[in-house]
Amino acid sequence: MIEIKNRECLLKTCGQPDLCRLLKCPRSNHDLIFSNSNDYRSQNLRPAEKPEIAKLPLFREMREDERERIFSGSFLQVFPPQLVLFEVGQHADFLHILVDGLAELYTSVGDRDTTMRIVQPVRSFILAAVVTDLPYLMSARTLESSRVMLVPAALMREVVRKDTALMEATMRELAFGYRDLVLALADMKLRQSAERLAHFILQQHDEQEWSGQTQLPAEKRVLASLLGMTPENLSRAFGLLRKHGVSIKGSSVNVSDRAMLEVFARPDRVPR
């Protein structure tokens, strides 16, 4: 890892114009941490990749010319695992869209940190900071090698003002984010640790649409932090769930009796 203390020096010497533009953040005084330049690549969005991102609810209904304007002004960056994309307090200079890989949104107080969300492709983050032009409330890092599309925040705000469909999609995404926050807060306040794990397994089961078996989206340490428990408590919770029809092998979780698990987890009455 290389800690960048002198941004202007890097901009003069790195020899990668695209990367220079990405790093040039005149409003931010925070140091950035990047891996060795041999570990990542910067490129414009390839034509073959555009249809997949165009299917995102955020971009799906907007005018084609304005969508192409956003895509043309964006970069696709390949990042190695455990690389900090941005930190709490930095201004949002880009909307991040995870195309491949896995990312973690987290925050900290003092020497303690907690996982706020595990981001899976294809999904954007953090839209609220981009729309409001305010500092990030969370930090982000890659959990595995990831391809991330970087949309300049100023360009995103400009097109939102012009394209009604994008404005409506932005409002919907922010509203769904608020609903997710309410449900996550209720989950943390109303369920015990094993119940939270059971509820999480049911949610993953529904999202992955697998019959009986579910893959954990991240390593158990990150999952424990997401669910507000220690890794030791997570292991005990998995042990407790055995009598409710749950077994685990590596990252694979098998649910032999969903009805029994639902009785224990008490799923949300209102869909996400």
C-alpha cells in the first residue's frame, strides 16, 4: 500500500492522466490510500458493459442521450481487495457503481468500527452524498478485487436536473434507502443476535432464489460486524440455529426447514 501525502506531486509524476483526474479532489484535504499502480487499471466504459449498467433502476428509464453522456464522462476502475475507496468526511466527488466484486460500507468511532452494508453488484453507492453535495457519512473499501464505475458527482447532479426520469429514479432510490435504514434499525433493536442471523439468512435465501442453500456474501468477520455481534457470538448463533433447521459448511448455509426458521426469526411483515 502507498499512502499519498502529496497529491500535487502525484498528479505531476504518476503518468496516468485518467487516474490523475480521478485523484484530483480540490475540496478534500484528506490523504488517500491507494495500492501500487500496477494493481489497478483505469479505463473508459466499454460498449459491451453499458447495457448491464443501463439496466440499473437508476438509469433504466432516462433519456438515452443523457445516459450516454453520463457513461461517456465516467471511468471504470479495477481495484484490488482491501482498498479504501473513500472515507468518512470526504466530499462525494463520484457516484460509485459496483460492477463486479464486493465492497463494504463502514463507519467508526475512536478505535471501533462497524459494517453498515455489504454492497454486491450491480449496485450504486452512496447516492445521498452525491445528491446533497455533502461529505460521506460512511467509508468504503473493497472486500475482493472489484470493478467500480466512477460517475463524477457534478455531472450526475447536472443530468438529474435535466432528466425527469433520472430525477424520479433518484428519488425512488433514496426512498428505498430510507426504508432499508428503518428496517435495519428495527432489526437491531427488536431481535436478539441469533434472531438477526436467522432473519439475514432468510433475506439472502430470497435474494439468491436458491432452494434450500444460501451463500454468505462475505467472510464471517464482516458478517458479524454487519449484524452487530462479535465473531464469537456469530459462531454461537450458528450453533443455536442448528435446532431450527440451519447447517453451515464454509460459506454455504443450508436451510432444511424454512417454516421452522421463520417462526424463530419472525420476518418483517412489510416487504423491503
